[in-house]
Amino acid sequence: QELEEARRWEGARDVRPLDGNVRRWTGLLLPNNPPYNTGAFRFELTFSPNHPLEPPCVTLRTPIYHPSVDREGLVCQPLITHVHWEPSTRAIQVLQDLLLQLDSPDLQRVLRPDVARELQERPEEFRRRAEEHTRLHAEPRPD
């Protein structure tokens, strides 16, 4: 049911179980805003055997130049921390929160201080680097 909900959402494409495992999903996130809206970003959502009592783990598999995503693809996403997680939270809400974060970098959610500092102090340089990184690494956007 949650998988079907995610498949119908316009913010992602190709959402499906990874290798047939219903506890691991993959798909493409489609950011709306520059500098990321020229590409698509592969994500992986991994659910604990205790889901929904425990939050899923989100990893961006496509490299992205973003202050809230580290080089391994881990995302600073308070919604999925044990402190903030609610068992009633749906997978679609996790993906929507992630897309919102990609579209609007939040300097309160930082995993790469150097990138956050650049965004704050030299926004034009940040945007240029992020656009170039997107051009080099992001997947083509599906129609």
C-alpha cells in the first residue's frame, strides 16, 4: 500500500523494491528547484524489520553537492531520527521531506560544513558547483 502511494507521487519515478526485497526500495527523486532540477537522484529507502516502530534509513546513491548530504549519501533528516520518528509516519512523507530538503537546503541540517559555509557566504559559487556536479553525476530526468 505504501509502495503504491510512493509510485503515484509526482516527486519520484521508478519506485520499486530493490532486488525484490520489499524492505529495500529504490527510485529516482526529481527536484523542482535549481541547481538540482536538471537531474534525477537515485535514492534507497531501507526499512527495519521493526518498521513502523523504527524509522527507515535513507541514502542518496547519486552523488550530490548539498550541505545536508554527506559523501556517502547519508542525509541529515530529522524526521527519521529516533527522537522525531512517529510510527504513523508514512514512507511517502519521508520521501517528500527529502525532496523538500533537496529543493531548499536548510543550514540547520548540515553534514558538510564546507558546503554549508559556501552556500551562506558565496551563494553564486555554491550554485555553480552544484549545477556542475548535477550535470556530471545525476541521472537523466525521465519524461
